[in-house]
Amino acid sequence: MKLLAYSWRALVREFRHGELRTLAAALVLAVAALAAVSTLGVRVERAILSSAAELIGGDLGVAARRALPPAWRDEALRRGLRTQRSAEFPSVVFAAGKSQLAQILAVDATYPLRGTLVVRGADGLEHTVGSPPSGEVYADRLVLAALDVDVGGSLELAGRALRIGGEILRQPDGGQLFALAPRLVVAMADAESSGLLGPGSRVRHKLMLSGEAAALQGFQSWVKPQLADGGAQLVTVGEAQQSLRTAFERAEAFLRLAALLSALLAGIAVALAAQRYARRKTDEVALLRALGVGKRRVLAILILTLLMLGVPACVGGAAAGLVLQEGVLRYAGDVLPGAAPPLSLLPALGAVSVGLAVLVGFALPPLARLRDVPPIRVFQRAVGLRPRRVDVLYALPIAVALGLIASQSGNARIATTMAICLAAVVLLTLVLGTALLALLRRLAARAPGALRFGLANLSRRRGLSLIQASALALSFSALLLLAVVGPGLLAAWRADLPAKTPDHFLLNLQPAQRPAIAERLTAAKVENLNLMPLAVGKLVAINGKTPRAEDYEDRRAAGWINGETRLSWSAELPPSNSVVEGRWFEAGATEPEASIDRMWVDMFKLRLGDSITLSIGERTITARVVNVRDVDWTSFRVNFFVLLNPAAVQDVPHSLLASFWLPPESRLAMRDLTRAFPNLSVIDINAILDRVRDLIDRVSQAVTAVLGFSLAAGLLVLVAALNVSAEERRFETALLRTLGARRAQLASAVLGEFALLGCIAGLMGAGGAIAAGLSLSRGVFRIAWTPPAWPFLGGLAAAVALVTLAGWLGTRRIAQASPLLVLRRE
């Protein structure tokens, strides 16, 4: 026997039956959803990385408080990377008897590597420029306003006169949302000749790189062991713009969750379709065995038939997924920064491999058992497979499902939450279903005749009924997660950025100016005003010991140890902060106390009761850690990693920092404010907020597109579950009609049976979806979400109606068939 030829003929012959079409459709949907989400995720991530590279001025960087070794730049050049050196430091500039603190950025001739520097020249036109020539400077508008000079004039830096060559309109900003002073861009040669980069200066040296990903990775691996000795740290695109990164991470998590559920639903449909396919192939396998075909060849024929069906279905699903993601990307392309990255086929190929794993994992167990069909079944159809107490093959679907959750969730918390919730749905369905079926067996005798027969069907086929109920419960749980929980989480996510989210920051506000500026802000009708003191210090000790960067695994620690620490103080817990450990500051406390963000706790391995020592100006403060805070960094409010109690910071030099929402009609008030108080810096972050809002809206629509695949996969589960018992029902219905049962009685029995089955599945599915939604909202997405009652009640009613309708439609043709023909065929 030629295995390939026979398998192909078997596939062509069997494809007209419903189970193989169901199996193929399930694979197409699963692979399409996975391919669309994974490919879209890769392309969006690349677009974000490209944008973040513009934000930090390169693809990768190294920064330190002292001059970087020339060998590092030489190594980067040897690897074919482009390099750019810069130095950033605060200094005071003068003009016409006025002064202004500015953040000076000294750059070499290759600036900028990424992004563009746009200035307004003396002619009033915009120009895209590079590094300023020696003797010139590009200045922020706030510097020009404070010094009352125009483009073309001059200012003095470190005793040297520099011509103002342009007003900065746009520049790569070093990956920070804002700087604490307006910026000036000067040539590196001018900064070096002025002596501003000498020993003792508060300068931050940086080497930015750009080039091929492999060369960048190679340089990063080469330089990492040398960072600790020089007190340096890496500057990566992954650390740019925390708020935007969080938004995109949530977006990807939502998409992955939708695709994961569609794949799991498809796996259930595959398992149920394969179960029915195996039942119908039992007689054929018995005939093959009677003709001398061995067990291995029988199994090979079945597997080849499935692969001939599954491989084209997976490839077709991948193609459909690529088309879907291209449509989503084009639709949302205007939200993404820069041009859409080129298409990558690797994620689609990965989706195909996952689809094949789902096919083999869920379809193999029932088919593998067919090799044990005895040849004598050809003559005695009552002879079936011997029951096995333990069959390790049935652990394969569980292993595949767990592997799918772990690999496709992209998040350990999502994987754990999903695995626990879905396993609990199955377990509770089996336990409660068993108890309910036992109760029905006792109550069935009191039910009307037709309904009694329907309830007896569930009890008599207890194993099959529990399998169907578990599969349907999983299906409805996943569908409710997508149809109710998913949109609810997305709506709650939108609520994280309410309409009046703070969109302006006010910097360099002096304490003496507070009453006058508060009066002006009130007149401008600002809302959500958050005003806090700001002091700049240095972390000098933890528990009395000087910290060293090399003592901590977290590489972010080096930046805090070698750099500055911006801190604040407050008698009350600030908005968007919550205490997760310890207590808030006591009102009458006289000893210095500290409140630490969770990230500092993880980074420095701090615990309640530990002490931190900070140097602020000429003062040294040692404060005891009394609480740990969880800070919502996406709130766009003024937030700090370190907060002190007011008793600890008496007479500490500081400025004030404010965030607020400004009504559109009050925009001109900010211009008047900066003219009246030239030391102020006003930062407008509306562009960032608009991008985040647009992202949330487009992600919602993308999830909806993937949701369509998942809903279709859930309906396939329903069809497959009902088809499992179709042949047995056909024979029973024919027998009852032969005994005189009317069609109305048969319909009543079917409706009662499937309504109860739908009720069990709907209850378990709704409970599982609510539990998973609460776990995901609180433990994964950190979003406040309350389960809505009516949608879940509607979902329960829909589950009962769908299962009942599907059962009635599936058995209607059976009831209309001639009993004699059915019995003869049986």
C-alpha cells in the first residue's frame, strides 16, 4: 500500500464530512489570528524603536559623569557604527546685563545621528541644521525671552561671546520628557576651549551610536563589562518615554490575549472534530487491520491525512493573517511614528508551526487509539476499543495548551492567570456537572415524558456530556473575555487618560513666586493642578554604607549612584500614588522619614526600616524608609521616586514643579506668564497625550479585528461539540420514531437537553471570564475594572439560546429522516 496515495484519497473522500471542514477552519482561524498579531507586533515595535531612537538621538549610547575612553569610540568605528560625542551641563548665560540658567548641550560635527534639529533663522524661516559652527549657538525660545535678545544677536557663555544662529524649534531631546532648564546647543570645540568640561564640572558625557543591529549588539556586549569601572551606563531606546512604552506594552498584551484565546478555542474545536473523525474511522481501520495493515502503518495513514489537510490550512491562515495585519497597519499607520517597517515573514512562520502543534497536540490522542482497533470488529461491530485507565497521550493537549499560553502570552502574569482560570473552569465544570447530572437522574422521573427523555440523555452519556460542557464552558469563557472583559478593560484603559489629564509642566518656579503664579493659574482656569517642591541631591549612603554600582544587578542603579537624585516632600500622599507597604508620614514626626517608589525597592533591595542618606546642597539628610509607594507614571502628574517628610527638609534649597490641565482658550495666558516671569519654563505635552489617545483607540479597533477570528473559533467549538454525538443521536431518534414518538416530543427532548447543557456551560464560562478579568485587570494591566452585571447575564442567556438552537438545528434533519433508512444504514 502506498501511504501517500491512500492518505490523499482518504482526505478527498472524507473532506465532504463536517468534522474535517471544522478542523481545517479552526486551524485557519487560529493561525490567522496568531500571524496577524505577531507580525503586527514586530512591525509596530520596530516603528516605536525607530521613533525612540530619534528621542535619544541614536540607536544606542553610553553616558558617564567623566570623559569616556577614546578606545570606546574607536571600537564602535571598527564595527562600522556611526558615532557622535556630546556633553551636557548646566551653566549661566548672559546678555545685556541679564542672566539665565540654561542646559548646555555641546555636540560634535556628526550631530544629530537620529532625528532632526530644526531652527528658525534670522530670516524667520525654518531650517534643518546640524551642529552649530564654532562661534555660534542655537538657543531655546525661553532663553531668548529671558535675555531679551533675538536671533542674530549674541550672548555670553563662560566669558566668550557667541552669536545666536537660530531659535530651536525641534531637536532630539536625550530621551527625557523635559529638561529642568531651557537648552542651548553649542559646538564641542567652543565648550572645550571655554574650560567648561574640565575637572569638577557637572557635565554628563555621552557617546551615541547608530548602525546595523548586529554591530550594535556586538558593541553593547563588548562594552558592558567595562561600564562599572568608569561609572558609565548604557542609554537604550527601551528606556525612552516611559509613558508611551507602557501604552504600547498594554496594547501588545491586549492583542496577544485575543490571539491566544482564539488559538485555544481552535484547539478545542480540533480536539472535538478529531474525536468524531476517529469514531467514524473506526470501521475503516478495523477493515485495514483485517487486511493485514499493521498498527504503525494505520497510524501513519491517519497522521498523513491530517497533515495533508493541516499544512495547507495553516499556510492559508498565515496568508490571511498577513493580509489582516497589513490592513490594520495601513489603517493605524498615521498614529505610528515614521514609515511602516518592512514586512517580516518569521512571525507568520512561527504561527504556522504553532498551528501544526495545535493540530498534532489536540488531534493525535483520539487518532492514536485507533491503531488498537481489533480486526474482529469487521464482523462484530459491538467490539470496540478496550478502555484504558491511564493514557499518557491525553496529557498531550494539556501540554500543548500550557505551552501555547506560555509562548504566546508574552507575559508571565498573563500566562499564569490564563492557565489557572481556564483550568479552574474545566475542573469546576467537571465537578459541578457531575453533581448536577446525578441530581437530574433523580429528578428526571418527575419531568414530562419528552423532557424526561432529554434529561436522561445527559445522564446516560455522562462522560460525553461532561466533555461537551467543559469544551463549551471554555469556549464561552473565552468569548466573554473577548466580548465583555476585553472592551471593558480597554474602556478602563481609556479612563486612565481622562479628558483633563495634566498636559502642561511648569518648571523653575521659585517659592517666593508661588502666590503670584498661583493667582495667574487660577485666572487661566487651569484644572488638576499638582504643585510640589523639587530639590536636587545625591544618594551617598544606604544603611550607612556608600553604594557602589557594581554591587547591584540592576544596571539602572549606576545612574542614581553616580548621578543626581531629584526628590520632593509632602505632608499628604500625592495623587496617583498609593502606599503598598508601611504607613504614610505621621503628622507629628520630627525625625527624617522617606517614602520610596517600588522601583527603588527592587533596584537597591531596600526594606522598611532601612536608611538612605542624601546630600542636598550643604546638608546631609539620613532618613528611615517608612513606606513603599506604587506610582502611576502614566498619569502625567508630578511624581518622584523619593519623597521625604516635611520635617526632614527645613531650609533645603529648592524650586517648585507644577503640572496642570490648561483649557484651550487660555493658551495665550502661558505666553504672558513666561514674559512676566522669565525664569519659568512651560512644557506642553499635548502632542504626547494625543499620540497615546490615538494609540488606545486604534489598538481597540485592532483587537476588535482579531476578536472576529476568536468569535468564529468559538462558534466552531460549539459546532464541533454538538457534532460529536450526532451519529448516536441519529440512531436513537430513528428508534424512538419507530416506537411512535412524535416530532414535537423529540423536539421537546432536544430543547430540554441542550438548554440544560447550555446553562451549565454558560454559568461556568461567565464565572471563569469574571475571575480571569479581575485577575488580569488587577495583576497584569493594573486597571480598575468592575464586572458589569447585565452583559454577563446576557452572555449566560446567549449561551443557553445558542446551544439550544444549535442542538435543535443539528438534530432537526435527523428527526425528519425516514426511521427505516436510518436503521438500515446503522
